[in-house]
Amino acid sequence: MSDIDARLVARMGAAVAALPEPEQAVFVLHAIDEYDYATVAARLGVDLAEVERLLASALVLLARHLAGDGADEGPVRNGA
């Protein structure tokens, strides 16, 4: 893995770790563990619309975090 790839992986990991818990749980279950929306909803005890909302929120927050320099950014939050 190149230095650039390693830095991107580290930044992405930090961005995911900084997500609020509900967004992080949905993102990890869907994007990393590869569960479908219905399975994520069942595992978390929420409806499908909430999974969609939380995943959309997570993607926006991740994009914001990664658009910065990635260094020493605190937790990402809605409205940040």
C-alpha cells in the first residue's frame, strides 16, 4: 500500500469513528458489513426510512470530514 493509500485509509477510518453513533452503526452495517437496508433496520430496531436517513446523513458527514485536511478534526456532526 502506498503512503497516499495508507493516509486515505487512516482518514476514512477516523472519519467513520467520528460519526455520531446512529450514523456510524448504519454506515458500518451497510457499507462495511454489506447488510441490506432491511437487515440493518431489523438489527437496529428502526424502520427502513430511518436507515435511509441515517445513511444519507453519514455520507454527507463523511464527505465534509474528508473534504478537510483530515488532521485533528473532532467528531463530525450534523450542521457542522
